[in-house]
Amino acid sequence: MKRREFTHALAAGMLATAAAPRTFAAAAVAASDGRDAKLARIVRKIAPLANAAHPGENDMKAYLLSYFKDETHSIYFATSTDGYTFTDVNGGAPVLLGKDLAEQKGVRDPHLMRGPDNAFYLSMTDLHIYAQKEGLRATEWERPREQYGWGNNRSLILMKSYDLINWTHALVRVPDLFAAYQDIGAAWAPQTIFDTERKKLMVYFTVRHKGGHNHMVYAYADNDFTTLETTPKQLFTYPDKDKSTIDGDITKVGDKYHLFYVAHDTPGGLRHAVSDRINQGYQYDPRKVDPETVACEAPMLWRRIGSDRYILMYDVFGANPNNMGFSETTDFVNYKNLGRFNDPGSAMKATNFSGPKHASVTHITAEELARLQSHFAPKRT
């Protein structure tokens, strides 16, 4: 984003910093009367749906895939009723535009989860890696690469919704909140999990100080999901302090927490660690768990509804073109390679979209699926 444009946006009250978290109504996003049903709405306030009970396992009827694309740096939704064949709800067009969400006019790495209050929590990275090429800033990165490294940024984006259509929005500038993080070169790939002991939303993400090594940290968010309330602490310590770790994903299975992440090691790829605590005690396992022979990142674990089969999904950015890969496990020791979207012999299908990156999957109800399909249905001419 050009400095002049960002200053103007702040003056107009369109963007919110972490120091004074607010939501905003983006000019390019549909008005609340629904005149344009091709985008989700950014609103100042949301309220729980009337008479909406928290759904149980038997209520879950579909899967919602959230992803982004390098071409647009925007957010997309796709759904599936069987967990194999996914169809983009907006015909392959974004549901949220990065230019309306981010300080850098682009977003990456969306993660969507359902909280215990039956709200949906969407987090993402504020970063546009092609902003200079697209005329959004004069430099390759926000700050000099020599000091702050590749893709340097400062902010995370936090959004909350009860219906997947209307979303609050907050821009969380990590250095403005925490003195210990004033020199960060990256705040990437935020994900959210509910800490049942603290009864708080825990946001964990990748950071590095200036151009140093990347590592994963965690902090706790406020109930409105507009800011971080605690100073980030290190989530996991890799045995080799000279190796970066990024893209953490935590899932509770039984009484254990399973952390999947990327190790910048030899071999590269995905690793797995387990703990009986949500934010500490993860035990290092040196084994590479993905089957890929090219580079992959962004692991995300999701479960097939009504079963004990878990799908480990990952962004195979080393493929040309990039694609999502999938492996299935029941014991977190043995993994069956399901292949990539639309690869020969793979059961995983993407019907009307291609090139998804850094995706997440969450379960939704039949009512929620119908609401998405209705809102994004093509207009009649």
C-alpha cells in the first residue's frame, strides 16, 4: 500500500490498528442490505443468530475450505458434502478482497475455526508479495530486505462471524502492542484454537526478529477477536536453533494436542509433535510426515465427519502449478497418500477452481451450507 493511501485510509477511519482495535465497513464490500451478494460483508457489529443452538457431531453435514490465491491475495470459500469433491461457492471468485482487508492491500494464509460460542474465527497474514509489481508500493517489501528479510510485514488480521456472511474486522499490528516485538520482520500464518483451561482464544503464528530465524509463538485474544491481550511466547523449540520452523497447526485429539509444522531442515517438509498441553511440552519427532518429493508447507489437520480418520492437508507450492496435497491417518504414525486435487488416481477433486494456497477446513451444518450457497448464488438476469 502506498504511504499516502494508507494515511488517507486511517484518516477516513477505514482501517484499525492493534493499538485501537476497531472494525470498518470497506467501501468496496457489499452494503448490509445485500445489494451485492457476490462478496461477504464487513460490518461493525455482529450478534449471535436467534435460536441457534451449538451444533453437535450429528449436525455437521459439510466441509468448508478457506483458501487464498497468489494471483489476487484474496480469500475464497469452497464446500464439500463428502470431504472429497470441493466446489467454490462464488464460482472461483473471492469472497473477501485482500485490498479491503489489509494494510498491504493483500492477504495470505487464511485459517477458519468454530469457537465454543458458535462463532467463526478467521485469521490471516497481512502481506502482499507482489505489491511493488502491482504498483501498491515503491519498494519490494515494506522495509529493507537486508535488515528484515523476505516478505517482511507487521500485522495480522482477525475477523469474526456468526453466519459466514457478515464479518467484523481488526488489523492487529504486533509491534504496536508489544515492546519485545518492535523489530519483527514477520508475523505470518496465524491460527486460532480455544484453550479450554484458560477459556480463551489462543492465536499462534510465525514470527522472526528482523531477518533472523522464524519460530512459532502464541498469545491470547480478546473475546471480540480484535486484538491480542498477552505478550507472545514461544510455542515450540526446535532442537537446532539455527533452523526455522513455520506454519504451526494444532488439533486436540482425545487428551493430546497434535502440532504439525514446517521445518527448514534436511529433509524439508512437514513434522509432527505431540503434547498434553496446548501451549507447551511438544515433543520433537525428526520424521518427515508428508509424502511429497517437492516443497510443501502450511499443514492443516481436519477430520472426516463421523469417523476417526484425519486428513493432513498441505500446500504443495513446489508443484507447477501449485496445488493442495492430502494424506489420511488414524494413528498419526502411518499416513496414506491421497494425492493432490485433480491428480490422476486421486479421490480429491476441485470442480471449479485451481491454484488454492495455504488452506483450512472446518465442519459446517446443512443450514450454514445453504446460507453460503444462497448468498453467493449467481444473480438472475
